[in-house]
Amino acid sequence: MVTALYRRYRPETFAELIGQSQVTDPLRTALRTDRVNHAYLFSGPRGCGKTTSARILARCLNCAEGPTDTPCGVCPSCVELSRDGSGSLDVVEIDAASHNGVDDARDLRERAAFAPARDRFKIFILDEAHMVTPQGFNALLKIVEEPPEHVKFIFATTEPDKVIGTIRSRTHHYPFRLVPPAQMLDYVQQLSSTEGVEVEAGVLPLVVRAGGGSVRDTLSLLDQLIAGSEGDRVDYERAVALLGYTHAALLDEVVEAIGDRDAPALFAAIDRVIQTGQDPRRFVDDLLERLRDLIVVAATGEGAAAVLRGIPADEVERMRVQATAFGTAGLSRAADLVNAALSEMSGATSPRLHLELLAARLLVPAMDDAERGALARVERLERRIGIDGAGPESTVAPARTPAAAPAPVSTARPGAAPAASAPATPAERVATPEGSPATAETPGPSASAEPKTPEKRPTESPAAPATAAPVGPVTFQQIKDAWPEILEAVKKAKRNSWLVVFAATPRAYADEVLTLSFRSDNDVNDFRPKQKPGDNVSDHLRVAIEQVLGVRVKFLPRVEATAPAAAQRSVSPENSPAAPGNAGDAARTAPKSPEKRPARQAAAPSAEPGPEPDDVPDPEAEPPRPDDADGWNVVSIPGAAPAAASGLSSRASGVSKPRQRVE
């Protein structure tokens, strides 16, 4: 029969104690300077060296050459207190878990009154001191407060808060900590070499992780692996099976399936986890650990091997490839999802269901509307198509531009065909901001101000290329393709502006005017200028577009059209023809054409000759104006037909409708 590793390699001096320099250094200094206190309190997690340190301190105090910080190891006291010693009569170890009453405290107090049999001090080591009852502590209080000169007390506990304050305040408290993984890994590697055991790569990091920083627990697990191995070699497969961790190959398969969005491979791996009897919670914990390693690899680059100690070089290289496929934002988001699922699985009755739901969430990042999910999607698009992805699409862009070219003519000519194509709608809307200054200067009817739009457009169009000087005409498709990069540029400029622009969607682009749709009026109000020029959201977006595409644009913010607005447009007296059989309504709406046509034709000759009388179409065929086409500023008036009969039309009455403001 062999002795357990944690007993064979129990430290006998403070120099052999690992990971507790915050305790050993001041204790050795106190021993060298002969400033030893009468009572000490050692606290910390289990297996980190509290009782061992108490025994070492007792050896140092009762050594024939002491008090000293380095016991000689040959005197009777040192031999009796060694790892193989029988124990000293003057060093009393008491298990406070079973001796915690008042009677035990009185017995200890009586024994403390006697002088030591041979050594310099009579030392009482109370292990698990937090188990002593308050009455027992009160019985010990007087002797701990004023002990005889030959008596020393050492309390060891994992819960120092349960030691009453009157006892704790009379001791020197030294907190022990868990041993860091790197230091523990070096220690077990050295111990394995001393034992002559060959350990396969990847086994010792699992042992250190399972030990959780406790030296005793780590050595017990290593002892178990050595005892269950064939010969003097510890295999990785057996270590994984015994410790219950997920195999590295399975973790690689799962991570690659998530990165490639391969649902069949991911769910097949999850099914294999369940079929092999592995704990789903342990699997999720291992997956979170792997994602943490990938984040470290992505952040440190070539220096990852120094941080991830104990991991083979080929595995580090494989993790570097996986981290590149994910991206930093994707890894961070995946780690958040896995961490949340790990918390939800605590006490769950169906852990497999939670595991499969986690896989589904990891496969559909588009469902995440949070900032981190959006960043992950943008980063993934940039990796797959690149920001220059608008280049290949530029060959298709010229085919779309002719659709917006007739827009100025359709705006200036009221006789355009009613079946206007959808791309012409944003071009018609451009006429509104250009005509707004004329409306403000001339407080006349809005119909007389609209024909001035074609007069100003030829003067402003050549000025835009002079400002930005793009290589070629920027198309709407190019703006959409470069939108992720534009958002990133806005984010770098100002994060608050990015939060507002992130909710916008580009809808159309014509004549240097970009139409943006928002979800609500509040978003539109946030987008509009409120501060001095250069600090507004629209200014940051304009600068970002100019940086990315080399074109300076104007903006037309709008709210997403809803179904009620579409219904109001469909029943508008100007857009809907007269119902068959209703001759009275048709007769009442007919005079509306002679009221509007003279006012619009009066200013038309400045732009282009007006149509001949025979070429003028019916007023019902007039295409919707920009104000009406997008559903803004439409007021539902009960009884549309009587309103048309009374001639109450916004154009006929000469009242200018509110215009959409271009930023």
C-alpha cells in the first residue's frame, strides 16, 4: 500500500509552501525578528495549506535552534512534527468540529495551565474553528486574551466570519487563497517528473481545472489518475472519462459548427453528448471555457500561448483559426448566450431542452436586436463580402439609375402618367426640399411655388460633385452595401449618434438626397438637428458617408408607412376615381381642374413650355405629389365625397401643406 500524494508531498517548511507568499513572508519575518504573537487565525478555502502552515509554525517555534523561520529538521521536535512523525506532546491538534462545547473549552483551559513537557511552547491548533459554539468561544475568551507565556493558539477555519469578534480581534489574521492555475500546473508537472509518471498532453490542465486551486484536491485527482492508469502513463482519453470533461475534439466540432452555421452538425454533436451520458451542464461549462480561450486568442494574437499555459501548440493554432472565423464580437455574444444558458440550467428538470435551445440561439444571431448582436452581424458581413462588395454590384447600378431620371420631369409636368414606378417616388420627394425656400419666401399658394423646383435643381446639381469629387455617380445600391461601414464610422465619431442612426434604414437615393426611414417619430426627432452645426446626428452621418463613399448628401427622414396611412391614400379624393353611377360627385369634382391648371401653368414657362390644351390629361390621372405619395401629413376627413364637392382641397384653397424637412 502506498501513501497518498498529498501526504507524501506535504510541505515541511514555509519555503516549500506554494501560492501563499502573502502568509509565509510576514510569518518568516516575525520569526526572524522574534515578534511572534500569542494567537493566530488562518482562514481560507479547503486544501490550501492552513493546517500545514500551523504545523510548520509549531516546528519553527519549538525547534532546538529556534524560534527560526527554517526548522533544522533533525531535532526531536522537528522529527516528531515532520510529515512522517508521530506528533509532539507539546503540540495539541483539536478537531473543533467534534470538540466545540463548553466542556471541551474548559478542558483545554485546564490543559493550557500546565507547562510544556519538553519544548519551548505549548501550542494548541484548533482546526475547523468556526464549528465552536458561541458558548465555547466565550469559555476560551479569557485564556485567549491573556494566555500564559508558554501558550500559543492557532485557529484554522474556512469561515472566519463565524468566529466571534472578541476572539478574532485578539488574533493575527492571515487569509489563505487558492493557488493560481499557472503555479499549480508547474507544481504538478514537477511532481509527475519526480514520481516518474508520463502524462499525456492536455491531462494536467484538466487536473488543475478540476482541483479548483486546492492543492490537496488536485493531488488527490492526480493520484487517482496515476492509480488507474496502465503502467506509468496517464492517457488523455481516460482522464477525460474519469474527470467528466468534454473531449477537446468534440468541443472543436461544436465550435466549428457554430461558426459555420451548420445546424445538422451542431445538433448531431449535442445528441452525441446526451447519448454518451455526459452531464449537459458540464458540457455547457466546457463550451464556455473554450469560448473564453478563443476570446483570449483573438485578443492576444501571437501571445496566446503564454496566457493559455498547458495547451499544446497545435491546439492553440486551431483555436486561432476558430477565433478568426467567429470574430471578436461574435465570440463575445456567443459567450454571453452560453453564460446565460448555464445559469438557466441550474436546477432545470430538462437540461437537454435548454442545451438544444442554446444551440438554436447560437445559430440565429439575426434574432438578437441588442448592440452586441448587431455588431456580430456587421462583423460577419464584413468578413464574408468585405466593404468593397459594392464594387461588383456597380455593373447593375446603371440599370437602376434611369428609373429615377424622369423624376424632375414628372414633378414639373402635372400631366405625367399615373402609373409611376416605385423608384420614381424617392426622386419625386427630392423636389420638396428644393422647393421649400421658395415656399418660405412667397407666402402664396403652394401650387405656385412648386414649379420653381426645376429652376433650382440645375444650379445645385453641378455643385455636389465639386464638394465630394467622387470617382463616379454613387448609386443607392452602393450606399446599402456600404451601410455597415458607414455605421462603424458614425460609431467612431460619436456613440450616441450611432445609436440613433442604427435604427434608420436607407430607402432611396436620388439627386444627392438620401431618404431614411425610422420606426417612430421619436427617432426622427432625435435625428433632426438640435445642437450647433457639426455636433448633430445628421452631421455625423453626413461626414461618415463622405468618408466612405466620397459624396456629400442631404437627408430626408421619414417614419415607416403604416397600413392606416395607405388606407387614407387609397380613399383620397385626388387619388381615387369617381365611383360608377355617381354622376353628381363626378360633376362636382370636375371644376377642380380649371382652378388648379392656370396657377400651375402661369409659372411653368420659366422652366419649360406648358402642355397644349389638348394634351392636358384629366385631373384624376395626376400622379401623387411627394407629400401624398409617402403617406405623411394626410388627415382623414369623414365623408370624402362631400368634402370634394365643397371644393375643400389643400391645393385649391391656396393653403400650403407642411413640407418635409431635409437635413
